[in-house]
Amino acid sequence: MNQTRVFLFFAWLMVATLLWMEWGKFNAPKPAGLATATSQPQPASVGSVPSASPVPQSAATPASAGVPVAPAVGAAAATNASVAAAPARQSVVVSSDLLRLTIDGGNVLEAVLLKYPQTKAAGSPPVVLFTQDPAHYYTAQSGWTSSKNPAPNHLSGFVPENGAGAVNLAPGAASVSVPFVWNGPSGVVIRRTYTLKRDNYAVDVRDEVVNNGGAPWEGTIYRQLERQPPVIKTGMTNPESFSFSGATWYSVQKQYERLKFAKYMDDGKLNQDATGSWIAMLQHHFFSAWIPDQKAEVKLQTDEISGRALIRELGPGFSVAPGQRVSTDARLYVGPKLIQQMKAQGVPGLDRAVDYSQFSIFAVIGQGLFWILSHLHSLFGNWGWSIIGLVVLVKLALYPLANKQYESANKMRALAPRVAQLRERYGDDRAKQQAAMMELYKKEKVNPMGGCLPILVTMPIFLALYWVLVESVELRQAPWFLWIHDLTARDPYFILPALNMLVMWTTQKMTPAVGMDPMQQKMMQFMPLVFGVMMAFFPSGLVLYWVTNGSLGLLQQWWVGKKHRKPPAAPEAKGKAIGK
């Protein structure tokens, strides 16, 4: 197998890999919630837990112990039987420099990401992550449950302490806070405070329980994310379809785990004890996560509620004596997958929300590539030039291997006439023909596999970079120059794919086809066209990487060929030879 055949093999392997991923997308089961996107969910719960109060169930819903689940917009709010009658839910709109949240105390009803427009079009509205739209329902919820005492859940109980309205981060201020309060019938008061900080997508949420009554009060806090699974358009050229969409969670006990929305019905219900944990829901470029106190003991749970996916952390539980007070803190991250902001939360594994691939090898390579890209970006200030800089670094690292590859190609080219003679001598006897060719390679000390290693290294980098480009929100809508206004979108004029076809065709003409049968040669002739069509709809940043990589490889191949080409004999030498 010579280097051309090796390239052909790995090129088709890459195409097959991408086609296999697309086939998996096409044949994957649809999210359970698609058929009931506008139906009214019934109150339901996930497994029983200590100190959990029973929830009244309708005849159509099996009764079990647990935490109430919010109905769709406009549906009547189910209430915990132990909760005293509460006034109608009131909401507050609070804004920082990055976020605008609509909160009613138990729910973050809407989250608008002010710095991220939906498209590059002028006047495009910002991305809305949480919404009450039944077809795209997505919310963060928190409440209390108790088997012995009245307690506020996320459906009712909390009211704005300062009344409904709007609150904005003041110029020069570091943070803005919005308090909510629940006044229990027995003298227990729970005050919940949401705090938004400048330049931060993590919202601090503190619950303080004050027992002004005459008897002990017991309760357990829960925090959860609930979402209607999104409808994602599948397609090899649709980057969103390759980004993980579903729930993830982390614990000291079992590390990082995840569950696709499409598998919520198939994989059963999670119900595990955990410490040092967090829960999250991921989508393309953005995510939300509840991060509790890392020392707290909680129970992690997942459930599917009438077509909606839910993930919850239940705990810790408290017993508050008369005259005492306790508090529990958590953070709600709602925003883009910014590595630095995620690492700043100081919790293990949160940066795994930037899911570069379900294959661990590509995930590790992707993390390394983004680390290099981010440092190059700090130097160039442009992600397109950073991609080109990455190619240069990769080519420098592989320079010795590539030299061996091209030297091997030159030696193979020199042996081409002798290989042709062997093919004529043995005709259709392939076994003898291959044996004779291997003997010739051994005698001339030529390694026909000399071109394998550089390709083995290049292909994983290429595939890992694909995930980096589609997953890294830092590159979202990032321009290069001239006609490339978004490196994560296709080239609008197909200039880069055309250049890629030209580079591949030129490389093919310079590469010897020694030992290849006519069928293989025909297949190789179609490779530039196949890759050109395939990359016409790939992210332009990926095609930029491939064009730069191919161009530098072509230049190196030409240089090595020129350096190792035998110079013609000098006139004096010819004269001496003739005289002899």
C-alpha cells in the first residue's frame, strides 16, 4: 500500500465517518415531547425521598411522592396540599449588562442574552434561552418540599418583597438584587434573593429560612430545569445537529454523565445520591446549570413529564428550631458556553459542557486545539487568522514526518518504471505481482507505508477541529475578512471550496500513483470533486483550515521534490565519460 492509496483509504474513511454520524442523526428516535409540544402536562413527580410531601394527583396520573412540576403556560397551577393559599404569582424583570431575566420567585420565566443576537442581520433580536412559549418551553425552577410543615414550591408561595416591576443594574454598580419572600402560617419566613453581577452569567440564588414560630420547621430545597425538547434540523451541513442536546450532570461519585433528550424515555429515571455536583441542560452554543453548595448532599433525578425533559437536584434538607435561621446558596448559570466564565465558577467538570465530541479522543484533541486557538486569538485578534496560525503550528510539528512522507514519494516515483515492468511480467497474477513489488521495495529500502503516519495524525485533528468550530461560542458569527463574515457558516460564494479542489488536484498530479490499479486511479481522480462538493456546505473555518493545510503541504512537497531531484551531470563529467 503506497502513500496515495493510504490517503485514498483515510479520505474515504473520513467521508464514511461523517456519513455514519448523519445516518445516526437521521435514524435516531425523535424526542418524546415532539408529539405533545402543546399539550398540558399533568402534575407529576420522580421517586420518593426523605422529607418529601405527597402531591395530590389526578385520576389520570399515578400518585407518588415527590416535587410538583410546572404546567404549561395558561394551565391552572397545581399546588402542594401543605402550602397555604397564596396570592397570584407576580414577576419582576431584572437586568444586568449581560442578562434580562423575568422571575416570579420560584421560576425564571424568561432569560434574554443581551450580548448575543440571533443572527448577524442588523437589528436582530437577542437570543432567548428560557421561555414560556409552550412549543419551546424552557425554565429554571426552585422550591421547598416538606412532609410535616407548609412550604413554598416553585408554583406558588413566593411574592416580590418590593412589589412587581423592573429593576436594572445601576451604572458603575457591581450587582443588582431582587428579593422574594414567603410568609408561612406558623411564623416561618423564607426569603429568596436573586443577585445578578456585572460581566457574569452566573446568578446567585440564596434562600434564608427564619423560624419565628413556636415549633420546629423541616423542609428540603429542590432546584430543577425543565424543557420541551427542541426540534433540531438534521443534516451533515447543519452544525447544530452535531452539537449535544440534552441533560448533563456531575458528581464526585460518578464524574461527568449525560443523557440526550431523545433517550429520556428509553434510559429510565436517574435517582442517585451525590456531592460536589451540578446539573445542566445543553444545546448548541448555550446552556443552563444549577450549581449548589459543593459540600451539600443532594439527590440527582431525571424524569420525562408529558413530553418535557426534567433534571433536578433535591437537597439539602434542614430542621430549623424556633428562633433560629439557616441559609442555602446556589448559582444558576444561564448563558453561552464561555470556557473562562465556566472555569471561574470553581466547580469541577463544568467546562465539559463544551462538548467537543461523544468520542473521548476527539474531545481531548478538541480541548487542546481550542486552547491553542484562544492563545493565537489573543495575539491576532481574529479567529480566521488564528486558524491559519494553528495550521502553521501543526505543520511545523509534523514537518519531520511530512519530509519522510515526501521523500518516500520521491523514491516511489523513481521506482515507477520497474514497478510497471513487474505488472507486465506477472499480468493478472496479483499474488506474485505483490510479492515481487514488496521484494523490490525491500531491496531498494523503500517503505510503501511511509506516508501513513502524517495522515493518521492529520485526520483526527481535522475531525476534532470540526467539533471545535461548531461547538465554540467564541467563534459564533466571528468574521475572517472580505467575504467571510461567519466562520461557523458556509462560504457564501464557495471560494474556499473551489480553492480546496484546486489544491487537491495539484497535489494529486504531483503524487506518484505507483502500484495503483486503474480502478484506484479513477477513484483518486474523483477525490478533489468529492471533497469540493462535501466542503461546499461545511463551516468556512473548517474549509479555511483544510485549504491552508493543503497549500502548505503542497509547498513542502514541491520543495522536498526539488531538493532531492538529481541534478544533471556537468559538461566536464560528460566529456570525461565520452573520452573513456
